[in-house]
Amino acid sequence: MSLPVITLLTDFGTADYYVGAVRGAILSVNPAAVIVDITHEIPPQDVAAGAFTLLAAYKTFPAGTIHVAVVDPGVGSTRRPIIVSANEQFFVGPDNGLFTYIYDREPSYRTINVTADHFFRREVSTTFHGRDIFAPVGAALSKGIALEEFGVEINDAVRLPSLETPPRIIHIDRFGNCVTNITRPVQSLVINGRTISEFRQFYGEGDDESLFAIWGSARFLEISVNGGSAAQVLGVKVGTPIGVSAE
């Protein structure tokens, strides 16, 4: 049998002890777990950025993968810990909209409100549920414990606004590429008064510094500049609206 894969996605950064403690909490329950870091550089408390990054990454992992995702501004409050089962994978984290785009992308899923606190660490800090709740729950899942053992199924999970509309920028990567929520062919885009009608196949195509559109690896239309930052050129941020001319 293959070893269980558990991914981690957080806004913890790497300067503090947080990520190491989460990994330790997983290995304390299941020392055989294979832990993969998706990223720990989600902007602090940016649930939408975490949701997008998880969406862009999860389908590259094999069936049975458990994604522990912690971008949790409501830690310690009454927001629910949940497990989502979809695409033959599991997603563990806070019920704050972090799994919205998994719901949007997958035709079938189940959501469990985790209430079985015997799966938690013995002492649960109100400020570190990533270590004390989500990590041990993910580790317990990796040992084959059935979903029903963790709590009851719910159908009112918190959701972010849909990815479908309105047309807008949903992510800006570290290169300054502007990822839109557009997934269908268009003729041109208008952003902050600038019209973009050139489409390219790869980032380095052409030797000029003009704005162009390109289909990115996450299957969303991106706005880019060869060798530069499209976000700086356009003066945009996440949420900036886009005008669209359809083909």
C-alpha cells in the first residue's frame, strides 16, 4: 500500500515554529505520513488567496490525499472545523469559505462538521487550531478512520463569492501575473482603462513589453508582461473588475 499523503497550506510563513509544530502533531498520530507543503506564504488572513491556491494545486495529487488547509482569522471562535470529501480526496480546515472553490469545481462532495474532540490534541489552544485540531484530524483520516466517526454531515458550509462572476482579478502571483476568473475564450479585456487584445502561447513570446493575455496552468486567463509585472503596469489588485468582449 502507498503511504498516506498529507498536504499543508497555511498563512503561517516559515519564520516561526508554527509549521514545524503542525508537522509534529501529524507525525505524532501517524509517523508514516508523507507531508507535502503546498505553501505557507498565503497573505495573512487572506482566505480567498488560500482558496485559489488550493484550487490550483489539489488535482495534481493522488486519490486519498488529505489537504490540511489553515487560513483561519476566526481561530478560537465558534466557526466550525470541517472535513470535505471530494474528488477522492479530503480537505480539513475551518468553515470560513476556504473550500468554496472545491465546492464550485466538484460536482459531488460531502462536508462533515468535526465534533468528535477525542481526535484533537489533549490540550487545545484557542490560538492554534492548526496544530491542535486540524493536524491531528488530518492524521487520523490518514489512518483510515471513516468520515462518520468525526461528526455529522452539514449542507450549510460558509462560501466566498462565486468564481464565475463578475469578471475580475482573483490572484496576483509573485511575478506580477494577474490571474482572472475567466475560463472561456474572449476577444479582448479592459482593465483600468487599458485594452488587452493580444493573446500569446507562452510568457517569452515576443520581445516587447506590451500587455498580453495567456491561458495559465490553473486554466484561468492571465494578464502578463514579458519580463515585468502586469499588476504594476496596470495598477491593479485582487478584486479589480474587468470588462470583457466575448468572441
